[in-house]
Amino acid sequence: MFKMEIEWKDEILYQDLVKWGDRLKKEAPFFKKLLEGMVPSNSQVLDVSCGTGFHLVMLSKWGLSGIGVDISEQNIDEAIKLAEKSSVQEKIKFVLGDILEIENKVGESKFDFIYCIGNTLSIFNTQDRNNIIQQLINVLNPNGKILLQAVNYLAHVNDTEWYYNPNLQRSNNGSLIFHIRIMEWKIKKEKVTMYVQKILQGSKDSDDFELVRKRTEFFIPRKSDFDNIQEQENLQVSFLGDYQGNKFDEEKSNDLVVIIEKIN
Ligand SMILES: C[S@@+](CC[C@H](N)C(=O)[O-])C[C@H]1O[C@@H](n2cnc3c(N)ncnc32)[C@H](O)[C@@H]1O
């Protein structure tokens, strides 16, 4: 008989929320374009908040080498496993660390391509975010590029509540995962709260289901937060509204995508 045991849990695996095949297919052409002109075998990459390592593994298959840093032990363990499974463990390293101290973490290393994507920057307030970005600039080689991406919550400023399309997928162990992300503005529209509700099947053959939920608050990154960075002499900063290359429009764009180039 069908049985549903519901248990509330606080933890959700990040990798279970993402359809990686679809996501990389969409993002790969944008990465390829940014990397035009770089010689892969001479280029070092830094993945800032690498999650479970999918992007860095993709880049290593294109010939690049580099480091991924993330604060989650679980994500780093998964990233190391993915690199081994993809036979690229000689080219890339995944290390546990706080990106608020990313400069210390990478030591003397410098990079040709640095990226912090997947909306990680929204976790931090403006001061911490600026601090992280300045550290990334410090470890960027001349002629190198930084790619930053965050959700542009301001496109939803007139909504009181909105949601991302529900997602149904099979995990690696065959279990079924159904989840929905609901977004709500906080008081004065200074922050956004994300509620994730997920129904998780134990395994493909199991009739045990769990209901899992998570609540996260995000800060709102704005184009104007980059004013001080734009003033730095050796930097060229450009803004896009998505990975298709459309111009950034604060009222309409899905994303705030920022590209910082060091021009000497
Ligand atoms: C939304 S995920 C994005 C992961 C990946 N960049 C992507 O595009 O899918 C946010 C990641 O940031 C990591 N993270 C959060 N705070 C961090 C910190 N202070 N230092 C390093 N990583 C952090 C989390 O562990 C998680 O893997």
C-alpha cells in the first residue's frame, strides 16, 4: 500500500536542486565565448564557491587547469568524486575554504579566469561582497577576466511573491525529487526570502517519501554596487542581463552578469 511518511528536515543537497545537464548546455557557449583568445593549456581558473564541481570539471575537459573553493565539506567531497569519475583529477583541485578569505586560501597563485556564479554573491551583504570581489581582482592576472552572476531580484520588485518553475528529476540513486522554490520580499524590499519545498523518495523502489524544506535569505546585488570597481584604472567592467549576452536592464533582466577585465 502507498505510504507517505513526512519528516521535516533542514538540510537540502544543493546538487539535488539543479538539472546539471540542462544547465551546462545553456551556460557552456557563454563560457566558451569568454575564454576566446585564451590558450587553455596556459590558463589557470579559479571557481569561487564551486559547489559540487560541475563547471570546473567542464573547463578541465576543455584543457584548462584550476582550483575550486567551497565552504561545504559535502560539496567538496562530491566535487572530488566527480573529478575522479571524469578522469580530470590531475588538472583540478577542490579545496575547503571560506571565500571571504579567498586570497589567503589560494596563496601565491594567480588566475586568468575567475568566476563566482550560481547566485552565491547574494548570500553576502554589500560590504562582504565588495571585499570578496576586490580579493578576486587581486589574484587576477593581467588580461584576465572575472565572471560574476547573481539573480536580479529587482526585476520582481513589484511582485509580493513569485516562484521558480517546479522541478521533477531522478537523483543518482534513482530516487524521485520534486521541488519548488518560492520567493518573497522581506520588509522594505531590502532582502528576499527563498522557501524550498522538496518531496524526496528514498529510492526508486521505495514507497517512503520525505518532505524537506529550507528557508534562505538573500541580499540584493545591484549594478550600482560596482561603481567603485569601475573607477579602478586598470579595469574594464561590463554588465549583461543573462548568459545570452542581452544588455542588463534593472527592471527586466533575470540576472545581473558582470564581467571584469584587467587591461594591463
Ligand atoms: C547556490 S550554490 C552555487 C554553486 C556553484 N557556483 C554553481 O554555480 O552552481 C552556493 C555555493 O556557495 C557555497 N558557499 C556559501 N558560502 C560560502 C563561503 N562563505 N565560502 C565558500 N563557499 C560558500 C555553498 O556551499 C554552495 O556550494
